[in-house]
Amino acid sequence: MSPISLTDKFSQFTDLWSPKVIAEMNDYQFKLVKVEGEFIWHQHDDTDEVFIVIEGSMYIEFESGTLKLNAGEMHVVPKGMMHKPFAHETCHVMLVEPRGVVNTGEVTNDLTSENDVWI
């Protein structure tokens, strides 16, 4: 019964593009991730994906254009939509998604993170 400090949680890791779970609600996980540089084009066929920018700014590239998100802003990427996140400088982001979602969608490569890593 104590609050979760996002600042404290972000200070506990340095790796990029590797989401860390900080809480669960029903079957959904709240994950923190640091992003910088480019990710890969991917999609999540079975779920929407929520990006909430806590610090910095990031971009999400879609086939139809690019969306910029600043601190305090969020966007929901609909399930099945191809997208590619990127950030010019380190950006702190909270993701909200069902338990078990693979960060690279249907693709497995060197950016695929282990699931259910708690901090």
C-alpha cells in the first residue's frame, strides 16, 4: 500500500527498448521503457498499445505519417497497425498493454526483450 515512484523506477535501469513491469491491473501491465534511436517496424495483431511520454519526446512513424509525442502526452496505436517508434534523445515512456505482449510484435530479433521483467 505505497505509491510507485516513476522517477525511482526509471533510475533503476539504463538499457534501451527493454520494458520493465512496475504494476499490473487485471491482465494489463504498466511498463516503463527508455527509448533512444530507432526501433523496428512492427505491429501487435491482438492488442492496442499505449505510449505515455513521461520525460522527453519521441516519435511514432506510421505508413501514413509521423506523430510526435512530448512529455505529458499519450497515443494509442490500434491493434494491427504497423508502426516504428524512435527518439532523437533518451525519452522515458510508460506502456500499458496486456501481459505477455512481445515488444517487437510478430518479429523476433536482437531488440526483442524478455517479458515480465519486474523492477
